[in-house]
Amino acid sequence: MQRQKSTYLRLLSAAFLVCTTWHFFVAGKACATVSAEPWPDVSAPNRITVGAGDLRIALENTGQGLRIVSLTDTAANQELLAANPSPLFSAVLRNVPTKELTTITADSGWKHVEVAYRGVTGRYRLTFRTPTDDRLGGIRVEVTLDTETSDSALTWDLKIVNDNPQWGLWHVVFPQVSVRDLGEGGKVFAQVTSGIELSGMWAQAGKRGGTYPGGWTAMQYMAAYNPAHRTGLYIGVHDPFGSTKDIFAEGRPAQHAVAFTFDHPVPNMGKPGVGFDLPGEARWQLLRGDWFDAAQIYRSWVVQKARWWPSLGPNGREDTPKWMRELPAWVMTGGPASDCAPRVRSFVQATGAPIGFHWYNWHQIPFDNDYPHYFPVKDGFGEGVAELKTAGVYPMPYINGRLWDIRDKGGEDWQFTQTALPAATKEEGGKPYTESYGSKETDGNSVKLAVMCPTTPLWQDRVGDIVLRLFNEYGVSGVYIDQIAAAAPRLCFDASHGHDLGGGHWWTEGYWKMLDAIRAAKPADRMLTTECNAEPFIKWFDGYLTWHWQQQDMVPAFSAVYGGAVQMFGRAYRGGPTQDLANRMKAGQQLVYGEQIGWFGPEAIERPDSGRFLHDCIRLRWLLREYFYRGQMARPPRFAGQVPLVTADWQWSGEWPVTTDAILTGAWRIPQENKVVLLFANVSDSLFASRLELNPTDYGFPDKSPTVTAIRPDGAQVSLAIEITDRPDIEVGPRSILAWEIKPAAASPTRSQRPLGSSDSVILR
Ligand SMILES: [Zn+2]
């Protein structure tokens, strides 16, 4: 026994050995066979180097584990890995009787580590076994690494075997990688709302990200890049189930590093003898562009593998009613029909286009109180719905899809304990998870709302009953089911629900089942929406309320991945001294991000300083609507030289200054017809003049010179005698929006061209 142990140690300290077959090492003996396959590049003792196209990774034997020592873009001659790399994985284990926590990592604490290489498949297998902490016997970690030359990509998988009767896995961090400062112009893409692009992360401590799937951490990838040096790294977990995980980018200025981590609470966490299998796989890929290129990598995986990718036809989501796909604008107000309906009607008259109406407080119970007892409705609700529908308005009442008030009849516990409690999410100790949102019971205490478990038939049926009653008894056009794509999963430990305890993907699957039933039963011309934009519910909703897209440094990464797959609508519009500029910034950004414009109170359109701009955004979006539901986002166009900036208080949470370019740009493309529309929104008070810088390959322009037509919000069209690929001049007047539609010359129909009015503030050249 003693001899065997010393042999392991000797092996670990000896030259790093690599098998060319699946044979694992046995003590003192390496693989017996050497195949004709090429050996991986052994660049140094104790080290192996693995290449995938231009991406090269080196792993080193630490004596007690494995450590990544370099990750190199060989074409750009750029080292990507930070000087103090993070361990490839770490896992927290919990002692069953004592609840003591301990952590194992890839780079230390192992008596035996093996690397096997199979030349036929190009797959490496890294096995970590026999922890030096004898109490952890029976824990084994297996990591596989596949290489993809064409994409310069590494694909990782991880499995933890737990044959230990005393220790349960609690959570697993995998993969994690620290990227070094990529120099002047280096940027980090992190998952916050629509996605944010940050310049200062290497110099500033702090974490950006959160628990996925939720409205603030909506997708499963991040990136670090320097577009000028054409180098960078895409870091994703391609998990087709949307399992619960924390996704963070963390600035570590002392180390000149940004660490990217995916932290998974384990399904059946804490149970002895339960292992972990990474859902999906992790991918590190060289990135030669920016956030838009990173979004394309993620999109190509989502389209093929994600369970939530919907079926798309030539006209986009054909399971979404056409009116919803086309809708250009939303208003949001509420109360009795006698109060809100006339105001909503005057809005639709002002815009001259169909609109959605998000109807709050249609019920007699107070907001965020006595949920889910939404019935009876306020007097006149059904009549108001019917009347508005004849006026080009699509009414969509609010309900909540997650919460049950624990005192659900005024101050009284009416049905909560008796009916709902067994189906509420529970902490490990059995206490239900509750939340408060500022609403008060009549005694002045905060309303406490329990988070219901989406896997329970009780909650699935209850939400279904409410939604179908609204459709069938009141004829509403859609139902908004609050919070489903906003609030991250609760780690529910109620064993009576029958799902894995804590981590896993039972949360998303619970909602999928609930929503499958609702979609199957609802009338085909109605639709469902929810709050925010957590991706794994897209297939079950027609619209996502992007009201929280209020961040500094946002980029439309979510639109780049999901444009056309779900309709996005509704920013929060607020007040304050810079409200009008903020309104223009939000509406302009919505237009170029592909969102339906709104949702504001009906009176916003009448504001002298910004109403006209909102009106124009709505009109132009109405004219160009097919691009947003049939097409997909293309790279937003850029201008030569500096673009001026504007700042306004968006009032998202208290004072909330946001700075953006004064000229917001977007591009939407219908690939099957080879046409593109470029959008320009000048939200400032000054004329903007510049030259466009376009790379034709980004837009798939036809070989022959395509035609370019300027389209104005009032519908006027002018053919432009310009070469789109030749840095054309462009001018956009103050507080103006403009579209350029680019089509193949042959396919361009004969148009009746109306001259632009001389009073027009949009200048076309
Ligand atoms: Zn549960």
C-alpha cells in the first residue's frame, strides 16, 4: 500500500505523461500502446499544450492537480490568461451530519491525476481522484476537453462522481477563467439586462452578473476582447435546459485580471452519494470582433440546441398572432375602463397605428396584495376591452405568475395555509420563501407574498385558470404574466414536489409545463407576455417586457441573439428635469434594438418636447415592422470619427444618469430577401453629419450595387444616388429619425417617389 502511494506521487512529480488511447494510467505504468495519431505538443516537462486552430492552451501538473498556465491567441501573439489563473473548477462539498463546508479545486488536493488523449476523436480526458483529504474518499472529477480547429474553440465537459457516504456536493464552479488586461481598447461583455460592454473592468474591483435565468442575467455567455487587436475570448456555458447558475465577470485590479465564472448549485444538493454532471457543455472560443460577434457564436448554438428556441417560419413566429408581431407601440395605465379607456383611445388616434395596452389594476384587489385572487374584475372591464378592441387597441391585463399573498383576504390568511402552502417554494428548513414589494396590508404591515413552486400542479393549474378566464370570459388580446422571465429561480427544497432539491433545471421545466398547457388551450389569436428577458422561456411567450433595459453601457446583445424569436416591448419611461431627452434616448434605443416602442402613459405622446419624436419612432417602426419579426439584427452601423454623447437622468432607481451616443444606430436584415434596413436616431438637439463606415460582409449586400432608399417616419421615400459601400455621407437633423433600406437592384420595385417637404428636419443626401 505504501509502495503504491509513493508510486502515485512519483508519477505526479515526474514528466507529464499523455496517453494516445483511452487507457488510463495504472500505477507506475503509462499507456501500453502508441497509436499512429500525432501526439499533442509536449512543450515542457510537466506540461502539455493543446492547440485548437489559433487558440493554444497549456496545462501544468502542480504535483497535486492540474493548472492552466497559458491560453494564447497564437495568430495575434496575445496571451489571454491572467498571471494568477483561477482553478479550472472548484466544488464545495457539505458534510451531511455537521453541515461543514469544504472546497476542492483542480489545482491542488489530489493524489492522482491523469490526462488521457484519444487521437481518433481529439478528445482529452482529465481525471482527478483520491483527494488528499482522506475524508473525501470516493470523490472523483472527470473533465473532457475537445478541440475545434475551424473555430479555434475548446469545448469542456465536467462530471463529478460522489461515492462518499458522508459528503454531499453543494455547488460547483465550472468553468472559470481569468483573462488578463487586453490593453488599450480592451472590453468585457457581461450579462446585465440586454448585455453590457465595459471598458474599465480590469482597473476596477466589482462583479457584474447574477443568478441565471433571470431578467438581469438572461443568457449564458460572456466575453473579453480587444477589437483593434483582433483578439479576445468568448466564454459560454451552452446548457440547453437553462439550469440555475450564477454567472459573473469580476474585476480583479490587483491581478490585472477579469475572472469569468459559472457557479452551479447542484441538483439534489447536499445529498451524499449524489454526483454532478454539467448540463450541456462549456465553450471557450477565440473572438476576433466584439459583443456582436460573441452574440453570433451564442446564437448559432441556441438555434441548434436550446430547448427554448421557437419554430420560425418565413414570417417569424407563426405561433404568435400576426397583430402582436407587427405591433409598433404600447401604452401602460390602469384602473376602471371609464378612466383609462378614453385616454388610451386618444393615444391610438394620435399615432394612427395599432397599439398594445398593458392594463394594470383591472381587478378589485389592490396591487401586489391578495394575490392570486384577481376576480372579480372592476365594473366595466369586459365592456372596456371590447370597445378598445374596435378602436385598434389590443388590451393585455396584468397578472403575477409567481406569488401568493400569505394573508390573501385583507389581513386574513384565507387560502394560503390551507391551499397554497404545500405548493410554495421552501428553504432547506421548510420555511416558505416570501417577498415584499412595498405594498401594505390594511394594518400597515408589508404584504408578504410566497413564491410558488412552478412544478406543482396546483400552481400550474391556478395560473392557467386565471389566464384562460381572462381570454374566454373577457376577450382580452393577451395576458401579461409577471415575473417569470425576471425573477431568478428559488432553490426549493420541498421534497414533496418531486423535483431535484435546490439546483438543476426543474424550475424552467415547471414553467414550460404550465405554459404548454396554457398555449394549447388559448385561442390562437391571443398572446402571452412576461416581465424581462430571461431566455429559457422564449418559446412559451410571444413578448418580453424589456422595461428594465436602463443600464449604462448597454449593447443590444439580446436582440442580436433573439430578434425575431420573441417580440420585445416596453421600457420604463419616467419623469424629472431631463425627461424629454431621456424619452428620446429610450425611444431611439428601442427602435434600433428592435423593440416595440413604449410603454408610457397615453399622455407622453402629447409632450411638446418629446412627443413628436415618440410618434416618429412609432410610425417608422410601423412602416418597417417586417424587419423586426421576420428578420434578424445585423451589426449596428458606425460612423467615421467621434460621435457626440448625450446624458439624461433615466430615473430607473432614484437619480439614474445614462450617457449614450447622440446618434443611435441599428441594422435589421431579412436574409432570405437579401435586404437590410439601417436605422439612425438623432436624439440630440443638433444636426449630425458624418460618413458611414460599413463592412459589406456584415450585411450580405448583393454583388451589384444595391439600391438605397431613405424612408421617413411619414412614409416618404427617396432613392439615394450613393454607393453604400463607399463611406457615404449622412446627415440626420436634430430630434429626427431616418431609415435607409438597402435592396438588390434587380428586386427593387418601381416606386412612386414623393419629394420631401422643405420644412423637414431630416436632411438626405
Ligand atoms: Zn418546489
